Amino acid sequence: MREQRTERKAEKKIRKGEEKAIKYRAKAQAKAATAAERKLHKKDLRTEQKFHKKAQKSERKTAKVTAKAQSKVAAAEAKTIAEQAKADAAAAFFTPAKMKRFLTVGRMAAPIVVPIAYRGAVAARAQLTAYQAQRAGVPAAVLTQFGGPSAALRARIATSRDSAGKVAAAESTAEGRDFVAAMTGRLDNLQVAADAADVMPPAQRKSAQRAIDNELTAIDNDLLARLNVHPV
């Protein structure tokens, strides 16, 4: 009986040792699996960050190249318009002799015509300004700040600059700053083109003004889209 008790005690110790070994092995395996999962998760995060950085870099590069190309095209167009305006100005319609005759007649008729014409001109100018402002889609107060045949276009350029300023205030990314810089460059070129159009003959001036108007419409649409405004 003593031997049996000793044997049972030995078997009990063996079972406890086996159970302890099983628990230790299970714990070690769970710990190893958790460490492997953490390592795999870190690797996935690093891979995701790497691809995200590459995508951002590609987007910035594309925006920069596009802005540079648009600026070059607009500069070339403005240069062509300015050169044509200079050539047309050299072959002006009015000669010195014709201008002298017009001035002589004007001085003779001025005492009678000027007071009447002034009052009519003031009223007509106010109505014309309101009509032009409505057609251009700008406030009359802005339009009155500009003169010349392309005054409406200059007023639109000014309002577009205000919109670009709003976009600049709302954008904080490098891509947004590049976009605002590109829009500002295009507006600068259109300002030069509008100045050049003023000295062109009427038919050519209308053609140039239509081109400037179309470019301004495209710029306004880009700026409004950037401000999450989508006109119907």
C-alpha cells in the first residue's frame, strides 16, 4: 500500500507537470502569434504610408506641371495680341490733318453743345454703366473704376482676383497654393490682353474681347468649383 501511495503521488506530480507544460506552451504560442500580428500590422502601415506619400508627390508634380503649361500658353496668347495691337496702332485711321479739322469744328461748337451734351452724357452714362455691369455680371460700383472699351473685362478680372483671394484664404495645401498662383498668372496675362485690345480696330477688338471673355469664364468656373460652388 505504501508503494501504491508513492506511485499515485508520482503520477499526480507527472500530470501536474504535463498540465503546466501544456499551459506554458499555449501561452508561449499565443505570445508569439500576437508578436507576429503586431509586426505584420506595422509592416502594412509602413507600406500604406509609403504609397500615400508617393501619391501625394505625384499629385503635386502634376499640378505644378499643369500650372506651368497654362501660364506659358496664356503668356504666348497675350504676347500675340499685344504685337498685333502695336501693328494696328501704327496704321491708325486718323491722320494729323483730319484730327486738326475735327478739333477746329469742336472748338466752334463747344459753347452751345457742351452744356446740353454734358447733362445728356451723364444720364446716358449712368444707364450704360448699369447695363454693362448687368451684362458683365459685376457691381456697377466696380465697373465705374475702369475705363476704355474693355472696362467690363477689367471689372471681371478684378472680381476674379477677389475670388482667387478667397480660394487662397481657404486653401492651405501646396497644391492649392499652386492653383491660386496659376489662376493669378492667367489673370495677369488677361489684364495685358485687355489693355492691348483697347487700341485695336473695332472688328479685331471684338474678336480679342470674345477670347478674353471665354478665358475669364473658364477661370471663374475653376475658382467657383474650388470654392464648392457649381453654377447650373
